[in-house]
Amino acid sequence: MSAPAALSVPAAQSQRRPGGANSTLRMLLRKPTFLAGGVILLFWVVCAAFGSLIAPHDPTAQQLLATNAPPSAAHWFGTDQLGRDVLSRVIVGSRSILLISVASAVLGTVLGTALGLTMGYLGGLVDLLAGRVVEAVLALPVVIVAFLFIVAVGPSTGTLILVIGFVFTPLIARTVRSSVLVERQLDYLASARLLGAGRVSIMATEVLPNVLPAVMVEFTVRVGYAIFTVATLSFLGFGVQPPTPDWGGDIYANYGVLAAGYWWETLFPALAIASLVVAINLVADSAEQVLAS
Amino acid sequence: MLTYILRRLGLAVLTLWLLSVIVFVAGQILPGDPGRAILGPLAAESAVRALDHQLGVDRPLIVQYWTWITGLLHGNMGTSYSYRAPVAPFIGSALVNSLKLAALAFVIVVPLGIGGGVIAALYAGKPADRIISVAGLSAATVPEFVSGIVLIVVFAVELKWLPNQASAGAGAPFGSQLRHLILPAIPLVLVLFGYIARMARAGTIEALNSDYARTATLKGLPRSVVIRRHILRNSLLPTITVIATQTGYLVGGLVVVEHLFTYQGIGNLIWTAANGKDFPMLEAGVLTLGAVYMVATLIADVLYTVLNPRLRLGGEQ
């Protein structure tokens, strides 16, 4: 532990904890961007949880006499090529994308945090070797890597979660590692070491709580990217498989008739995706600002 | 300087090799065997085995990898299962098409992103900054096919201003090709705008807070001159790196955009190969994209060093 680092400790620590979790939440609720994003997000979460109760029609029921019907009083968003109600499919379709995105972001965050903690805290050879692999994976476009592996093992909900989670792991590990490197210089870790605490225990009980705000911000940002990735893979036909209602999958199934003027079958799921990612971004952006202040 | 470039080149080759291993492994764990995929479910087992043998996919993995990688190094990318023809010409013409689309997207987004970022920085914390930052971030996370569909609905289906297909046909004049590529380029522009603007904003803010900017202001230079001569020159350096790293992103986005606008680029080629389990085409396509990305980041790093006098002179000492 070098002298200049030790001198900076009190300032760094007093800055870090202006108040508890309650005051953070209160500051968030005062931000209009957070509220707007939160309301849209809540709407889709309710749709995901109770979609089949809210939907006016059965999302998989086909009406072959009313295919490609434009928006009307009976079908607000029209019907698709198989005569299914687009509004119902949009409402129920929120489930698959939210489930997969959140699950893969959780998986990536947990693995990435563990990897980042280990790399940052242990340093040395572990850091060097893992760092090379992380850099190599980061050098590849995320969608291409995910695409390659999903083509390889076949699309299913489980595969999507695993592949996206694994692809995100190095990205999160890099963020966590750099936060850990800052913490490692601080006095409280030296004290913990002098008290005889083991490496794993220090990482879990001392370092982790202090890098948690950074991890939370990274998590919300990752959920946004996960939605992007899931929707993209579904649009390419390698995501959630029909007849399960899914925004990206429904666009994939119906964009062929877009040029014929049947725009409602693709536009409404597309707008649903856009509203969800914008909502996530508003939430992530305000969380980042509040935690940085 | 030279040693830096050589080391950077070595790292790029290493990453490319790692990519080749990843691509090969992913191609090998694909379920179902290629012979069966080509001949269909009704073909006799003996015919499938004979074709597998002819394709060489019944040999040990390490032998297959060696044959594939040495072939690549000699410029032989293999034979497509679907077309029964060498892969290389397909990749070549598709890559040219993709580069046209990517070039158009860059020509639009680079001035737009830098301009947006600089404006956001000059009005930091004010509504203009918040709008540019939040809009840029949101646009960056809206998948390309979502904005693409909105564009197709509005400009191709309803207004009929622009075609909804990107291909102008073989030998079409430049103007017609350009017209066909405008709609496909916009989703890519939207995704890239946020990143470039954010980097330009951060660089400009850093330059604005610097001592030399304060000196320039205090010695009485007009604000416009300070911004043009002292701030922009320094703030744009990191932006160059971001622009080049975003090529990787662009490359991923191409698969989606080319698929949506039925454009014969490398992204669409990969998609078709993946659907048809055409491994040689898929592997060669992904590896080509990886190589393009490596070259772009390499150029960015070298350019960054060349443009930054501190690094340039530091390296020569």
C-alpha cells in the first residue's frame, strides 16, 4: 500500500456513501426520465405477467377468413397472415423477450462479476491470462458470436439465455475489474487482510458491496443490450420459435408482406421493441446519474 | 513507433487465429451432419456416408482444422456445400456490396455524430445536451430492423419515395445504387450516432476544461476561434478510435439490415449459409468479417498514434 493511495482514502469513502438505499430511491423518483421509463417498463412487466388475461383475443387462435385485416374496432392492431390478433400477440409477446433478456443479463452479471472480482483482486497471471481471452471475445461483434453459437446448438429459450449470458460475461468482467482495481488500493482492504480474512471472504464481504453500485448500473445497461440481441436473433429466425408470440419472431414471420401494404403486422411489434429499449435506457441513464452524483 | 505497429499487428493475428478456432468449433458442434443436410432425410445412409467422406467431414477434427486453415492461408476458402462451387468469389462480391453500404453509412454518420457531440458538449447540462444524449443512447439500442421497418413503412410503402430493396440490379448507374442504399444506411446511422456523439462530447468537455482552452479564452481569442483551433483538434482524437471500433458493430448490424432489405452483402450471405448449414460458406464469411474488423481497429490504433504528437514523438525517442 503506497502512501498517496492511503491519503486519498477518507475523501473517496465519504464520497461513496452520501446516504442509504432509501435516499438513492428518493433521488431516482424525483427524476422525470426515470419515472417515464419506469412507467413504460412497468406496463410491459404487467403485460408479461398477466398478458393472457389482458389480451382481447387468444394470441394463437387463427381466423383464416380474416387474414391480413387492417386495424379495426374488433382488432385494434389488425390481424396477421394467419388471421391472429396482432394486439394480443404484442401484449403476450412481451413475456418471452423480458424473460430471456433479464435472465441472460442476470447470468452475464453474476458470471462477469465473479470473473471481474477474481481478475481484479488476484491480479498477476490470472488477470493476464483471463484478460487475453476477454479481449479476444470482445474483439468480435456480439451479434455475430451469439448468432454463430445459436446456429450451432439450435434455438431454444435456454440456449438463448446461456449464449447471451456468456457473450456478456467478458463485457461485465471488464467493468467490474476496473472498479475492483480502484478498491484494491484502499485501506479497508489492507485492514481486512491484517485481520486475517481469507481472499474469498474479502472479495465477497469487503470488495463486492463496494463495487455493487457499478454492477447495478452495468446490469441495467446490459438488460437493454440483451433486449437488442434477443430481438435481433428472433428477427433472424434464430430466437423464440413460432407459434409462441414474440415481437422479433412475429416481425420475421410477417415482414415478407410488408411491401404489399400490410404494415400493421410488423410495425406494432417493432414499436413495442422500441418502447421497451427506450424505457430501459431512460431507467439506466437516470440510475447512472444518481449513482454518480 | 514501428515496434508498436508490429506488436499491434501480432495481437491482431493472434485474435484472428482465436476467432478461426471459435468459428471452427462452432461449425463442428452443429447438430446433424452435412451429408444428411445436403441430401435430405430420404437419402440412403450409405450415400450420406459416402458424401461425408468426399467432403472430408468424417476425419478427425484436428486434421480437418489443419486442412481448413492451411487452405485459407493459400487463399482457398473451401467449397460451398449448397452451390458446389468455390466459396471465395461469393465472399468477394458480397464483401464489395457490404462495403458500399457501410461506406455510405459512415459518410452520413461521422459528421452528424461529431457535430451532435460537440453541440452537446458546448451546451453541457442544458436541454440540448440532454436531448442529444438520451436520443443518441436510445437510437443506439433500438435494433436496426425496428428502425428499418418504420422507415420502410413510412418511406417505401406509404410515401413511395424510396425503394424497399437495397439492390439496384447488376450494372445499375451510381445514382440508382445510391438511391437504393439510402434507406438501409439509416438504421446503421442511428445505431452508430449515439456512440460517436458520446465520445465526441466527452472529448470536447475534457478539452473545454483544459488549461490551454482557458489560456486561449483569457488571452482574448473569440469563442469560435477557441473552439475551432484549440478544442476541436484535441477532442476529435479519441473519436477516431471509436469510429473504427464501431466497424465491428456495423459488421453485426449488416446481417440484419441486409436481410431486411434483401441486399446481396456478406451479412445476408452468412444468414443464408447458416440456414442451409453450408459450413464452409458460414466459416469463411464470419472469418472475413472478423478480418475486416481487425484491419479497421488496426488502422484506428495506428492513426491515433500518428495523429497524436505526444505518442508519435514519445515512440521515436
